[in-house]
Amino acid sequence: MIEFKCDKCNHPYKVSDEHAGKKIRCKKCGHRAQVPAVPSSSDSFHDTVQYAKDGITPVFDEIFNELLKQEQNAPTVEYD
């Protein structure tokens, strides 16, 4: 199902995916509105992966490098 609002009067609509890209006439104001396209799940997945790559990786690298420095500078402990 695709949920959207009329561009002119904001009347809410819920239509099946088969109407994606088609025009409808608003029942409230008569305006011809276009039903938005259905976003593909692969696009959404790609956006999520790209966000994680761009946003999380630099933070992880910074934390990892700081831990590595601390480990290299840590005193040696001997166990009996």
C-alpha cells in the first residue's frame, strides 16, 4: 500500500502499489494528484549500508586506533 496526501488540500489517501505513478482525482478538492512511486527495498537497503559505511566506520576506526595506542603503551604484566 502507498500512503500519500493530495498536493493541494492534503487529503490523505491509501492506494495499492499497482497505482504507483498514476494520476488520481482528489475526492475532496478535485485536484489531479500523482501517486508516488513505490520505493524499492534494495534502494532502502543501499541507503542504509551507505549511511553505516559513511557514519559508523570513521568512528570505529578512531576508537580502534585509540585502543591500539593504549595497548602499545600499557605496562607489561607478568603472571606467576
